[in-house]
Amino acid sequence: MKIKERRRDGIAILDISGNLMGGPDADAFNEVLRTLMHEGVRNFIVNLEKVRWVNSTGLGILISGYTTVKRAGGELKLLKITKRIENIFIVSKLSTVFHAFEDENEALRSFA
């Protein structure tokens, strides 16, 4: 997994690519969140467009990130979930927890 961070309107957008599988991925994701939150960022968009696969540990990474951000008074939303990964979210009922968007500008506006 690779994470590329960028910002728009004070919101951190994390472009993730590869597989979201746990282990070192969890450490990397959590470190990025902690660093950005330490810098004052509270709102995040996680772009999953280039993620090929998410296993149960990968889902745990997203849930942990969501919880961490929420406790700090922020929001974590998802962007461009592939059909394959969307099915995992539906079966696991996580589609009721995460707000997901197809359009980046729409996701950004949802923080207003």
C-alpha cells in the first residue's frame, strides 16, 4: 500500500493505492493520520480509487482511522470506492458507518 497526501481547503486527501491488508499498512496509515492531526488537520478524505483489494484487517485500519478522527472532533469520509470493495462494505454493514462519495468536489463540500 502507498499513501499520497494532499490538501484542499484545509482537508487532507489521502490517495491510497495497492492492497489494504494490515500489518505495516496499519502502522503507515495511523502514522499519517497522527502526523496530520498533530498539524491541526481534523477532516480527511480517503481516496480508495486505486485500491485493488481490502481484507478484514484492511477494514479494521479504516475503522480505527475513522474512530481516531471522530474522537478528535473530525470526520473521515471515503472517495471512489470500487464496486468490488463496495460489496465488502455492504456485506460487512460498514456502508452504514462511512460516508462515501464518487466525486471529490462533492466530498469536499460535504464538510461545510
